[in-house]
Amino acid sequence: MNGGVMTGREGPGLLGALPLGRNLRDRRFQALAASLLLALLAMIVPPLPLTRSGVSVLAVVDITGSMNVRDYALDGRPASRLDLAKAALRTLIPELPCGSRLALALFTERRPFLLFAPIEVCADVAPLSGAIAAVDWRMAWEGDSRISAGLHRAIAMAGELDTDLLFVSDGQETPPLPATGIPPFEGKPGAVRGLILGTGGYGLSPIPKYNDRGRETGFYAETDVQQENRFGPPPADAESREGYNPRNAPFGGTVAKGEEHLSSVREAHLKALAAQTGLAYAHLDGPDGLRGPLLAAATPRPLPGQLDLRPFLGAGALALVLAVFLAGAFRARAIPFTASRTS
Amino acid sequence: MALLPPLGAATPWLLWFLPLALLPLVLSVTRRNAVSSVSAAPEDPLSSGLRIALTAAGMLAIGGLVLALAGPYRAGERVTRIGIGAQVSMLIDRSGSMNETFAGRQPSGAEESKAAASRRILRDFVGERAHDQFAVTAFSTAPMLVVPMTDRHDAVRAAIAAIDRPGLDYTNVARGLGMALSQFGPSAPGVSRALLLVSDGAAVIDPRIQGQLRAEFAKVRPNLYWLFLRTKGSPSIHDKPAGEDTPQAAPERHLDLFFKSLGVPYRAFEAEGAEAVASAVRQIEALERDPIPYTEERPRRDLTGWAYGLAVLGLLLLVLAKLAEAEIVRLPDRKQAPRAADPAPAPAPTRAAA
């Protein structure tokens, strides 16, 4: 581009014969030199230390009887709520940023039982995934399912471990909640952040029944389970019930009827619990998609990370080199060779 | 992703841009100079050589950069070696009494519960030797698989960190033993296997389950260690009860007898304090000194630096060439002369300009 006047600096010898000044001013030379500089930098720069955000989560999985209800499908086959919860957790592990930590506890009766303290999700993925795969309803130590009490204690446990909480449950209380409703929460709402993950379909499904050897023997019938909690004071409408007697039959004179032997996700109850304790609520729709709601609900925790600068430097160098070659092509088209142009 | 068995790229799709490296075959970075007739110039091997060298340098620069961006690496390998260690399946009692002290009280002040003492000592045990593999099973009313057999000691320590949390109700040792045995998986020849039962009590094993357990023990053939955390004043495993000698009256003694009858190497350690627990664990460690094959993961080697090195080499040649560009016909005019050359002061024109 620059008018190629020889500078007359050339002395004797080869180097002196070169139009160095003109060459140094050449844009394409400058671009190539910059590209060389970037590539050299890419060879030597260390990664930039920076802070990323990960999570630290205590996952509490409900393993009570109603979690055996098969109202999901996994790979085209009916799957129990517990199967789906396990699949969702195992899908979640590789999706969390490295350095995130996951602890696992089981819930039945009225308390969570901690299996292990938080484990890093990348390096220890094999034992973590294996432990989740091994979770089974047969690990339950009692048949009750007092979810409100379990959730309150799970929140306390997450507080002790300094983690957020992921509480996986279908919300079916066994025995049913008394007329007084959800027991009061003694902790501070919102002090522990986290997510309640409602599992189960919205329609009622029968609950499988197992014998003492762990074999499935059918489904629970209406008379197999407690339909109404008759501890504590009777409900307000008790007086209008048939056979009501304030002393002898404060809950009415008939056997309670209900649908406690069938199960669906009790979203209203779980949402009420979430509101009471300051947690978020999400419904488990499939094995994927747990990451988004969890990361939104959990506290981001700073993790040491590093940013590799080499791709940026390398991309810059490549762009410059390509530009130099392509500029040659465009110029060639713009300035065709004609005899008239040579002097 | 691995492309060839030993080589791979972190972002392989970027390799689709590799054909860009062919660009220097048709384009040149050097100034174009018009000459009246290329064919008028004589054949010049040096010029053709330089042209080839510069084309190659351009290809090297673009190809090297594309390759470097894709992040090439040599894949890691799994190498099986022989070390000293054992497969240890730990079966840990999580019944409520484990949260009491060795004196049978609720811990207060500086006192340590049985669970806290075993937690502290087992934590040190895990990771003492790099090639041990551990599995952790907890049991109370029901057995619980905590961590499957793994050589990731951090995960095992995280599981052991949980054992001094409030325990559950009962000591149902039979089902726990079944699950702890199943943790060993298919047998590998020559691997030393140890089942370490840590409990502060025993329970009657149902005669029906006794048969199953015997068969399992005969199949797996582990070395069996029972670390019995004895509460002061409670019967020892060797004490014969005053009255009838039935499993119900002395479950500890009868569990010991059952273990002795299994036909596998068995040792019981009675510990009445934290020091005794520590010495028992040291003895177990000394006993389990057998070779164990373990797989070592050789980390993958990042080759990105080499790719950048190739690109730098190509770019350096191009830069030098640009620096050494000169006109063949020295006229104070527009571009003249064919493609320039490397340090040589523009020799004869090449046969094909650009």
C-alpha cells in the first residue's frame, strides 16, 4: 500500500539491501508480528486464578413406602418415585460445577439419617454415584413418614453441615397430620436455603405393599392404613359428624374414610412446608432438569477456579493470520496484473 | 473425547476448521509484484524452495493454531500395578448406644462417645496406605449401604465422619453382615479381603439366616475382625452367663462362637477405651499386609503447548519473510518483482507469482 520508495539505507551486505522501513510499516507484517506475539504468549502464560461459584448440598431422600409408588416412567418402563429421584440425583452430579459438594441422608420415620458428610462431586463421582444407586426403601428403619418433623430436622442437619438442603419427598404424611395442621417450625425461616423436590404424579396411584422378606404382595387397601389422625384435639367439624359424643366419640362414631391408601404428590402440603421454612419448591418431572431449580435455590459458594487464557490468545492469533492471508486474496482481486501497471 | 486411542482433543469440533490450513496453498502473505513475463525468468531452485518453505510455514501457523484451540492431549492410561493393601469392608453399628461413652453414659464435657472414638480412629486408618480399598456399611434396624468399595479415600472419610451422629434403634447384625459381604463384589485372585465389624453389642442371629451367612462367608472368604466396643461392666465376649447359656442370654458370646465356627480367619478385639480401639486398629493394619493389584490413572498430557509451538515456528518464518521482502526491480514505483524471499535479497522471480 505504502508507496514503495527505496529508502536508500541499503549499505553493503544482504540485510542492508532490504527495505526494512517499508516492511516494518506494512500492515500485514504488523498483523503477523502481533499474531506471533499472541501465540508466544499462549505458550507461556499461566492460567488466571479466579473464583467460580459451586454449591454444597445435603440431599435428603424420602425412602418411605409411598416412594415405591410407580407413577413415573423411566426408559419406557414404569418407575417408582424413588427410582426417579435416584436417577435425577445421579444426573445432577456431573452437571454441578467441579468443587461442589454433596452429602446424602435418608429420611423415614421423623428424622434424616446422614450416610456421609459432603463429598466432592468430580473427583469422587464413582463412590457418590454408587452410594446413590444403592439407596433402597429396605434401608428404612421404621414405617412412619412424618414429613414435617423430618424436614425440620433435615434443615437443622443442613445447618450443622453448613450446606444447603435438597429435600426429596412426595409429601404424604403417615400417619396423617392431626387437625391442628403442620407442627410449628422452631428454626429461623430462610436461615438454611434449599429446595423441596416434590416427587410423584398428580393423580392418585396405589401404594405397593411388601411382606417381611421384602417381596411385593399387592397394594394397600383403605382399611390397611390410618385414614385420620385421632391424636390431639378433634377438628372443628367433629360436632356435625355422625355419632359424635364429646366424651366417648370426639371424632365421630364412624370409621374414618379417606384416600390415604392411595398416593399422589401432595404439592399443597409441600408448598406450605416450603413457605413455612423459607425453602423453594419444585416438582420432579423427569430425571433431568434438577440442576436449574437447585442452583437457583442454593447459595452460590466461592470455589477456586482458573481461567485458561490460551483459547483467547490463540483465537486472536488465528484471526490475524487468516486476515493476512485473505487480505492478500482481496488485494489480488482489487489490483489485477496488467502490463500498464508495471511502470 | 478420544480420537485415536492415545490422542484426543478437548473440543474436537474445532478440528473441522483444520482445512483452513490449506489456505496458504492458494494465497500468500507476501506482496504481489507484477512482472511483464514470468516465463522470461529462468528456473530457480532456490526460489521454488523458498516458496515451498513459506507455504509450509503458513500451513504450519494456521494448522498449529487450530489444533491448539481444539486442545490436543495424550489420553491418560490405566495401569494395573501391585501394591500393599487390602479390600476392607467396614460394617459399623449405628445403634443408639454407640452415642454413649465407654462407661455407658451420655458424653459430657471432654468425654468421647464410642462413635466419636471410632470415628477418630477409623479416619486415621483410612488413607494410611494408598492402595487400600474401602466400603462402608452401616446397620441398626436395617443395613444401609453407605459407600460402595472404592479407593477414593476422601469419600470413605466423609462416610466415617457421619458415624457419630445420633444413631437409630436396634443392633440387627445379621442383615448388616450380609450386606457387608456383598460389598466385596466378584472375587479377584490374590486380593486380601477383610471384614471389619465395629459394634458395641450383638444380637441373636436367626438360625435360618445363619445358614445363608455361612454360605456367603465360605464363598467370599474374608478375614473377619470384630472390634467390640465394650461398655464397662457389660459382659465380655468370653464370659459365660451365670444362668442358661443361650444366644438370648449372652448374644456377644454366641456371636463370637458363630464367627469362630465360620472357618474363616477371625480375630475379636475387645476395646474398653479409645486407646484399646487404636491399638486394635493398628494390629489389624499390620495383619492386612498382602499385595493388592490396583489401577493407577496416569493423567492425560496436555499437548496444547506443543501445538502453539508449531504455530509459533510457522509464524516466525512468515514474519521473517515479511521482514525480508524486497522489490526485485528497484524502481520508485508500485509493487514490482515477484514474491520476495527469506533473508536472501530477493533472488530471481519464481515461476508462479502468488
